[in-house]
Amino acid sequence: QVQLVESGGGLAQAGGSLRLSCAASGLSFSSYSLGWFRQAPGKERELVASISWTSSTYYADSVKGRFTISRDNAKNTVYLQMNSLKPEDTAVYYCAGRRKSRLQYDYWGQGTQVTVSS
């Protein structure tokens, strides 16, 4: 079955960096678009960044210039490099995948907590 497993979350100070990884299995990874979402307490889940199967990228305005999404099809892994972290980046971060022909994300990871202290 399809699995998406996130890692790399943790505690960082404001201005610091973290790198999230999401390892996928059970799917044809190179044919999938991948996204990183986050959900903070009391807030709706939001799309932070995405990378298509052609490697085109999208970033939410709140993270543009600070976060970088990338993928390694040989390792079936998608990354989110987070720099210049802010306390408002604190959230549970989820990896998600969708087939290139679909608009909705089909598969989700279990999430990883990112906490940024001021």
C-alpha cells in the first residue's frame, strides 16, 4: 500500500533552519505531484509548497523566499528546506501526494511537528 513517512521535524529557534523529508513507497513516485501542508492549533490546514511531477514549484506567500521544496525521484523522497524560521511557522507539517492527472491529494503522511521558539 501507499505510504508517506515524514521526518525531520523538531524544535528550532527563530531564524534557524530545519529540513523535512518525506519518503514515499507503494506508488509511482515520478508520476506524482507532492505537497507540504501545515496545520497550526486552531487553524485550517494550508498548502505551504508543492512540486509537480515536472518539478515546477509553488509556494505560499508566507514562506516564499524562506522555504524550498525539492524532490529526488531516485530516492522517492520529497524535501522541504525551511530557513529563517519564524514562530508563526509552528505547526504540524504533512506531506501529501496526488497523481499528475488529479487535482486532489490522494495520500497523506502522519505529520511531523515543527516548533519554532522566539
